[in-house]
Amino acid sequence: METLTSVDHLPWDALADRLDRDGFATTGPLLTPDQCRQVIDLFDDDTAFRSTVDMARLSFGAGRYRYFAHPLPALVRELRTRLYPPLAAVANRWAEILGEDTFP
């Protein structure tokens, strides 16, 4: 599996500043085309998911979304593991400003 070096090079201070200023921030691509294909290919593998929500059945429009089963696919697990610490830092800063609980 290719490593997610793109995550290691994100300008977290600049992203946090942009979030403060504009209310949103974008990172640009984090996955290679091959990694994107891996994730896309997972969607039709029913064993990769613990549940599926049919949005039309719930009158939420067309489409469906799925919850991954455990263990998570390696690429998803790596994204979650690598992104959580810096995102939690941003969320904690906002939580403190808003007087809310922080994230571990």
C-alpha cells in the first residue's frame, strides 16, 4: 500500500487560519488515483460494510451511504489515524472558544 505522505505535508496552521477566516478550508487531493480506485472498488463489496442506508426509503432523496465494518480497510484506517490528531487540535481550539468539551 502506498503511504499517505500527502497528509504529512498539509499546512495545518494555514488550514486553521483559513477555517477561522472563511469558515472552511480545503486540503487538495490526499489520495493518488490508484488509492481513489481502491476506495471506489470497496463500495460494491458488501463484506466491507456493516450497514447500508437507502436514502430514498427514508425520503432523503436518491442514493445510499454505507458504514464500514471492522476492521476498517487499511487505507481508510490510515487516513483516520493520520488525520485525527491535527483535526482534533483544530476542533479543540474551536471548542475552547465556544466553551464546549474538547476531544481526546
